[in-house]
Amino acid sequence: MIVFSTLIQAVAQILHMVINIYIWVVIIAALITWVRPDPYNPIVQVLNRLTEPVYAFIRKYIPTVIGGIDLAPIIIILGLQFLDLFAVKLLFSLANAV
């Protein structure tokens, strides 16, 4: 049973790390849009490829532009924080219960 508990804790920790990394990717991509970056820069292309599909998904269901400000990054960060607090803590609780 200790092996299963350790496995669940490891999965929870990795999920927490991936969520935090993606939150930083969204923050950096949002900040870069303020300075009119070169669209041919490889870093800008990677950030766009990582964030635009999620932005498009959110924009399809929620109007995110209010007063000229795009709120999609904020909605994504809030959703990821909720997922982090809910799913990761649930996995840690499950690991402690086993």
C-alpha cells in the first residue's frame, strides 16, 4: 500500500508542477503581447503555440474582450488555480488515506 500511496503523491506533485509551469507560460505570453513582439521570434512562436489553442477554446464559449482588454489569460489562470487546488489536494488526500 505504501507504494500506491507514494505513486499517487508523485502524480499529484508532477501535476502541480505542470500546472504551475503552464500558469507562468500564460503570464509570460500575456506580458509579451503588450510590447508588440516579432512574430518570427522562436520564443514568441512557442508561447503562441502553447497558449492560443486554450485561448481559442475559452473565447468560443465566453466573450473575453471587455473594454479592449482580453480577459482570457485571467480566466485560464483562475481555472488552472482551481484545478491545482481541487485535483492536486484531492490526490494528496487520497494518498494519505491509503
